[in-house]
Amino acid sequence: MKGLRDGPAVTAMNSREQQAEELLREFQEREQRIRSILETALDAVVTMNPAGQITGWNAEAERIFGWSRQEAVGRRMSDTIIPPQYREAHERGLQRFLHTGDGPLLNKRIEITAVHRTGREFPVELAISSAKIADAWTFSAFVRDISDRRQAEEAREEANRAKSEFLILQAADKLQQSLFNTVSHDLRTPLASVIGALSSVLEDGALLDALTQQKLLKTAQDEARRLNWLVQNLLDMTRLEGGAIRMKTQPCNVHDVVGAALRQLGEMAQSHPVSVTIAPNLPLVPMDHVLIVQVLVNVLDNALKYSPGETPVEIEAQTDADHLEIRILDRGRGIPEEELERVFDKFFRGASPGASKGTGLGLSICKGFVEAHNGRIVAKNRPHGGAEVAIFLPVKTSQSAMRTAGADH
Ligand SMILES: Nc1ncnc2c1ncn2[C@@H]1O[C@H](COP(=O)(O)OP(=O)(O)OP(=O)(O)O)[C@@H](O)[C@H]1O
Ligand SMILES: [Mg+2]
């Protein structure tokens, strides 16, 4: 009978044994569950003991590193998956951790290179954690092969590089195209007029009266001048673009500079009443005479070109403690507000330049030359109509101007 064979003490022992067995079974089941989770994990899971030997190696580790579990377990981690160049650092890091508890790579995600059994290196993402079990350290590494991600990143970078190279080429192409259009149209048109006018005089001279001949020669002269000036602008732009502007800075008389610009414009300046107001007793101002004359010629040409004949064009000059200011004012159509910023851009021509000829280089060259003097050029509209362009040049020789002073053009 049950009650006779099994006393209360035996029953208690049995139930303790049972409890222990149950606990053990539960523990084994849990371990089995963890093992199967690790086994089927999408990451390679590698565990290592404090001696640096591999103690755990799941299926994904077999796949990405090429070693079977049997081969891997017991080997040194540093001889298996760590590329030769990092092996020493790995061993040093392990020793340091065991002595000091200091492990800078622990418990964070890092990207590093690993090595396959065949010696092929590949990028991995890695997270290592440490745990002390029964007084001994165990290290677990979760490793993910990120070759595909790297390739995608590299492909994206390559695509971005190619795209920016393409954009640069496209911009250079556009510039070349614009220059080509300029050269083919703006240079050839006046050249055709010169050739036409001169041919008429030479071939039909006997049939033409003196006045007509004079007119034709005048046309040839004007167009040749325009051509000369256009070539000058194109050369200036090329020099600016190539960074080949050599300044020859010397103290200049403002009267001389304005006078030289008006002379260069020649008869073009006759189309409008041009007034010059220069404040008395202006000091000599350090500048490159040739470049500033070229600036004034371009700004004056605009004032004449974009305002009706007979309306006044004014040139004013004055200084304050720091700057010489030269202003050129006209009573023309002015510059649309939204274009004020852009008129200094290369090849920019206003939306309605009318019949006026031009390439859109003039003001961009002016800006380049004025800035080479550490100066400033601004455009605005006048309260009662017309445009005003102001040029500011420092009255004291700047360091950079001093440095280049005396250099040849
Ligand atoms: N005084 C002005 N009045 C009205 N518009 C102006 C004036 N000056 C410049 N602009 C506008 O600014 C644009 C750019 O001027 P910029 O001198 O650079 O080129 P452009 O005169 O068209 O050609 P280029 O000077 O090369 O012969 C002009 O096309 C015009 O629309
Ligand atoms: Mg112009």
C-alpha cells in the first residue's frame, strides 16, 4: 500500500528531486530554445572564451566565414575571422579587457573588415557583448555581412560623382556653346558689315556720290570699332576666367580715367549729352588705369545703349575717407527689379534688350575688374526713371594691390 511504503520524509525528498528535475528540464529546454534561436539567427553568432578560442558558431557563421562549426570551435578567433593586419590589436584588446575591464569596442555597433576562410576580406557590421558566467568571461559577437550594402553605397557614390561630373561638363559645355554662339554671331555680323561697306566703296566707288561713300566708310569704321571692343571683352573674360589678370596699380587722376573712357567710346558718346561732374581736389587714387577705363567704357556703353538719344547721361565722381565713388546715371528704361542682381552674371542679357546688340559680358567683366581692386560695383534704378551704376574703389592701396603693383599686363 502506498501509505505504508512511502513515509512523509520520502514524499518530501521525492518532491524535491522532482522539482530539481523539472528545473533542470526547464533550464535545458530554455538553453535549447536559445540555441535554436541563435542557430537560425540571420546574423552570424560567434562566441569566444577568455583564452580567445571560439566556443560557439552558428549556421550563418558557417555560411559567411566558410568554416564548419566543427572546424571553427576550439580555434583561436584571431586565426579564423580576423584579417591578419588586425590580429595583434584584437589579442591586445582582449588582454586589456581581462586586466582592466576596459573594452572600447564592446556593446556598440561597429563596421569592420572580416576575413573568409579563403582569405577574401569583406565588410561586416559587428556588435560584441561580454558576460560573466560562473566567474568566467564569455564574449558573443553578432556579425552581419554588409558587402551588399557597401556595394550599394559605393554605387550610389559613384552615381553621384558621375552626376556632378556630368553637371560640370554640361556647364562647361554651355559656356563653350555660348562663346561659340557669340563668336559666330556677334563677331561675324560686324565683320560682314565692314566687308560689305568696304566692298561697295571699292567696287562701285565710281557710281557712288561722295556723301554715300563717306557714310559707307563710317559704317565700316563703327562696326570695326565695335568688333575691336567685342574682341577686347572676350579677351578680358578669358583672362578673368583663367585668373590671369595682372594688375598694374598706380596712383591715377580720375579726370584722366574718365577722359580716356570717353575718348575710347568716340562717336558713340556723341549720341547723348554727356555731363561730367568730378568733385574738386580729388586725390590720386590707386588703380589699374587700363582696367578701370575698360570698366567705365562698358558701363557708359550700357547707359548710352539702353537710353533714348538726347536723354542725358551723367558721370559723377567723389571720394569719402575710404572710397572713390564713380556713378554713371542715365534716363533710359532702367533695369527690371528682378534683374538687378543678375545683370552682373556672365552672358546675362535683360529680357527686353530691344534692338541693342550685346553679349551679356560687359557688366560681368566690370565686376571682375572692380573686385580685383577690392572694390564693389552696384546697379540700381533712379527714383524718376533710368539706371544708376556705382563703382567704389578703395582710396588706399590694399595689400593685394601692393603685391601685384608693377606687374605687367
Ligand atoms: N543702363 C542700363 N539700363 C538698362 N538696362 C541695363 C543697363 N545696363 C545694363 N542693363 C541690362 O543688363 C544686361 C547686362 O548688361 P551687360 O553690359 O553685362 O551686357 P550687354 O550690354 O547686354 O552686352 P555687352 O555689354 O556684352 O555688349 C543688359 O542686357 C541689360 O538688360
Ligand atoms: Mg553692356
